[in-house]
Amino acid sequence: MVREKNLRAGLSFGLIVLVACSLGGCGSKAQSWGDTETGLVLRYGFPEDDALAYRMTNDFAQTLEVRGRSVTVGVATNSAYSLKLLEVAEENYRLSVTVDTMSIVADSPEGNFEADLSGVAGQSFEMTVTPLGEELDVTTPDDMEYSMGPGGTRNAASAFQTIFSNVPERPLIPGDTWTGEEKIIEESDAGDMIIAFDVVHTLDGYETIEGIDCARIATAMTGTVEGTGAQQGVEWVTEGEIEGAGTWYFAYKKGHLVREVLEISGTGTTTAAGAEGDLTIPLSWTIMITNMYVP
């Protein structure tokens, strides 16, 4: 799972705060988002009274080469969630994230598996976000846990820990770039995975999406995957590298994400310790992530 920050679960989903600032001059007020020609200011913001609704998909496929046999496992995650502003504290935004619906279906040669998420739907957790999109903390309450069968028990809140792409402090013109470093930690009782990656964003231009004026931002990312755990009494270690590219659209006048599409691929190995010695299994991954604002 990745995404910028996705494996942006995938790696891997943002909303914005426009900092209103008045500048004197000719008796007029400057626009808080600046100007698309001389410098655009991107800031996250959240309405006080209404929640922002989104739909997110994450299609993950992993192929293993085991003793000359190729095995592919796919996991499709679909969720609808909403973001509600709770308070503004020290210029940061405390949010309630409600998982309205969520489904996870795994497909493997052994058959299909669908996670029981009946206890997750309608549950909420809290997170704090800065105006630049940095997640300061994400709570993972016990009532958000669900079982993935042999994959162990997981927490649904972890899938939302990187839904905000970072924006820079400085104004931007088309062609400007900025960078970020992100980390995703996926914990389960079968093992832990850490995905760390470097991201480069480029202001690619402007586009109107569903009648909303947006900044179009291209993203490129590279990173590493590290994991350890034990399953059915067998200890394993996973290492790999990932890369990805995508585009996201930011409503610069309103301060929130409108649309994001991210494609990620990677290769690595899992080494399993057995009674007859270590077994090294080559791996490859593909991930497609979408995150869409629902007006």
C-alpha cells in the first residue's frame, strides 16, 4: 500500500486550509490563493459546518515466484469516507475521519476472501493536519480493527494515514517543484511493514474538474519496503524497492483535494526461514490508487 506519504494502502488520500490574508493596496484585498500567473498559494482548509466526502479505491496485486511457479494475489479495497473539522488549535486542524463504507476482497489461487468490516462502517477516528498537509498524528482505535484471515488483524485507520499530499510554503508558478519524505507503517499480528519514500511534485498547470478551478500537480516517487513477521510458524523478512507516478488536482480557491490517481510498481524478495534452510521468494507489486471528492 502506498501513495505519496500511498503507498499513498498502497502506499497510497488531501484537503485544504486557505489562510486568509489581507494586503493593502489601492483599497483592494488580495486573493488568499495568490495569482495563477505570478504565484499560486496552496493551503489546506476545511469548512466549519459541512463534511467533505470522498471515495477511494486501492487495487493491489502481488506476484510471487515459488519454486518455479508464479502465484498472484490481488486485494481490492473500496471505501467512502468523510472529513469533519473539529477544531483549529495553534493553526492546525483537528479532524474527525468517518469511514462510511469499506470493503476489502482478496483473490488468490486458494480462493477468494472478503474481510468482515461490518464493525468498521460508520466508525470514526481523529487526526491533526497542518495547513501544508502534514499529518501530525492519527489515532487507531480498537473498534477500527478487522481480520484479514491468514494476513492477521489490522486497523482500518492505517489506510488513511497518508491521504494528504504536502504543499510548499512558497507561491508557485507552472513548472515549479517541491519535495517530501513520507513513511507508512502497516502493523498486524502477522507482521509489520514499513514503506518509506521520497516524492517530487510539479505544478503542471491548471484544469477545471467538475466545475472547480484546480491546480494540476504531477507526482513522481521512489521508495523502499521493509517488513518482518511470522506466519504459520514461519519467520519471514521482506525487502524491496518501489516507484510510482500520478496526478492530483487541488481546488486552490476552496482548499481541498478534488481528484488523485497514482500508479505504483515495485520488486523485492521475501526470505522465509525453514527447517531445511532459508527460502528466498522473488516478488513484484503493482498498485493503482484513486481518491475522488464527492460534491
